[in-house]
Amino acid sequence: MKNSLMNSNLMKTDLIKKLVLSSEWKFHQKYQSWLNKYRVRKELVSLVEICIIGFAALFCLFIFFIYVNKSSTQWYFLRQARSDYNDTVFKYEIIKTDILDLKKINWDKLKENDSRTSMGVNVETVNIE
């Protein structure tokens, strides 16, 4: 009984070894035949290289266009805001100059009427637009 179990175990291990080795051998043969087949086909290899380079170039171009679109949009709105700011500063300077001119006119009128008893200054309403 013991002998028959040992023989069956040996047979199983032999069978497993044969299957593993044969499948390994078949895989190796198929891999080698595949390598030989595609080593000969240089145009297929060059086509794959061209496709990889093309996809890489398109990806870089896509990233570049996203970056350019984002930055140009930001700069457009920045230029627009800067233009609005400069217009506002310019209008402010004009109004400030007008106010200074009116203050000068009022001080000149005060200096003309230097009497302490009566001040002949006319009050005027100034509309600033």
C-alpha cells in the first residue's frame, strides 16, 4: 500500500514537472517566434515609434494650448482691469485739480477781503461730475 502511494505521488510529480516544463518550453518557443517575426518587420517597429512620438507631441501641444489659453485669458482681464484703474485714477486727478483750483480761488477771495469785521466771501455750490 505504501509503495503504491509513493508510486502515485512520484507519477504525479513527474506529470506536474512535465506539464510545467513543456508549457515553459512552449511559451519560450512562442515568444522566440514572436520576436523573430517582429524583428524582421522593421516598418511595424518604425510605425509604432512614429505613433508614440506623435502621441507625445500631441499631448505636449495640448498642454501648451491649455497653458496659453489660460495665461492669455488672465492677461486679457488683467489688462482690462488695469485700463479701468488708469481711467479712474485719471478722472480722480482731474477732479482733485478742480478742487484745488476752487480752494485757491476761495483763499484768494479771503485774502482780498482782509477785514476782520465783515467777510465778503460768497458761498458757491460746486458740482463735481
